[in-house]
Amino acid sequence: MQKSCSCGATMNIRLRTVIFQNKVEIENVPIYSCDDCQRSEVYPPVKSELTGYIRSLGTSPASGNVLFNDISELAHLLYKVTSKENKHSPVVAIIEDRINELLDLLLLAQSLEDAAWMEDVRHRLKQITNHMTATYRLS
């Protein structure tokens, strides 16, 4: 995934670490980066989720590391797509497998009547659906 930078070069998407207040390292955040001018920006579909997470940390967070791909479904998919073990797998197959995995988790959460878990899985499925709808203009 690429886009044009304001300097005219091409920006590529990478999974990077964002450091908040020199205390919290948020790993695997999708970031557009330009190798020519060093400009970078958070991948727009995950920006609100990242800012929401940072806001939830408060003004004086405890030190630590967080994997953003555990928070954001799109970051999770990008992480899987770019992993070495999936380098020969079609992106569509990885997405389909993840959707099926989430649907299985939703059935399990429903059978256990775990409302919080069901809501988390629904939220993850919605992230994928919203991104696919926007990407392929299905609506």
C-alpha cells in the first residue's frame, strides 16, 4: 500500500513503534513513511483507534509495551500479511481466514454468554467490514 508524499516521492506503509510520553511503546502501528523526506503519518483507517487508545492511557501512564495489532484489527491483518510465514499466502485468503476465525470466536462468546467478548469480536468484524467497504466502495 502506497500513497504520494507532499515531496512528490512515494510513501510506503510500515509497521512502526509509536512512543507516547517516553513511557509507552506502542508496537506494530501502521505508518506511511517517505524515505526521501522522512515524513511519516499514521495510516488513516487506524488513526482514531490509536488516538483513542492513547487518550485512554491518561496524562501519566505507566511504562510499558503494547502491541497495537492486539488492539486494532486492521493492524492485526497488516501484521499477518507482512509476516514471513504468510509471504506466499494471498491477502484475500488471510482476510477470509481471519473473518472465519472471528466468527468462530463470536459463536463461542455467545455460547458462554460473554457480552464483553461478543462486543469485542463484533467491533473487530466491523473494522474489517468498514475498511473493505471503503476500499472497494461497496456501499
